[in-house]
Amino acid sequence: MTQTEKNISIREASSQEDSLIAQHSYQMWQDLGFSDEAINPEWLEITLEFIEQARQNLFYKAFVAEVDNIVVGSVGCQLFAGLYPNIFKAEYRKFGYIWGVYVEPFHRRQGIAKHLTKTAIAYLKEIGCTRVILNASPLGKPVYSSVGFSEGNAMELDV
């Protein structure tokens, strides 16, 4: 367990907290402006199945942030499954992926997301990742930049 300032602690989430991680992920999408109409009503089952598969196949771990022993944030991370076949040896290209960084509104701007992100990065480095990637929201970009993430060259086209 990592102890940080202001009675904030970061610890590995247990599998019994998967529903909490799923709830935080759902809340993150709502905070980004996605309505309930846009989100599949089976979001909980979909997320729990995703977590279980990632745990089995992609070294998934989640971490939670607690303030005075109450969970106020979370992050998930895993090996990046890829968008194309990875033909490289792991020591040359083994990507980790961070997703679902979420901190409850009352506890934002206290460094919690930064601590969660750093913990996820440390875990991914521990399992041999050579690069960590994530998709940042506009509000998250300053957090990720502050720990060394750079703007990528991803290009998108809505069709």
C-alpha cells in the first residue's frame, strides 16, 4: 500500500470490487457527457465480463484510492491487446493500457488521479511493458502530461 498526503492511500482492488470499478467506469462516461440513451443498459454485465477476460488473459489489475478508508477513485490497467498482430519480441514492444481513471467529483484536484495513474504505470512496468498508452479526456490530459505522457499521433475519422 502506498501512503500519500491527506490520508489518501492507493491499494490493489480485490475482485469483489469489480462492480465498483465498473460503476466508476460508467460514471466516467456520464461525466464525459454520454447520456444513458447512448450507454448499453447491460453496461454492468459487459464491463464485468471484460474485466474477467482481461484478468485471465491480459494481466488485468485495478487499484483504488481511499480517503479515510472510503474508496473515492479507481483505475484499471492491463496488457494492450492490440489493434493488429504484434510480431515483436516482448522486450521490444509490450504495451500496457490504462483505462477508467476515475475520481469522485468532491475529491478531484487533490492529486488522486495522478497517484492512481502512477500506480498503474508502476504495475505495467513491473510486468515488463515497454510503453503505456491510454485515451485521455480533455480533463485528464493535464494529469497524464504531468506524469510524462505525450500527445500521440493517433488520427480519427468519424463516418
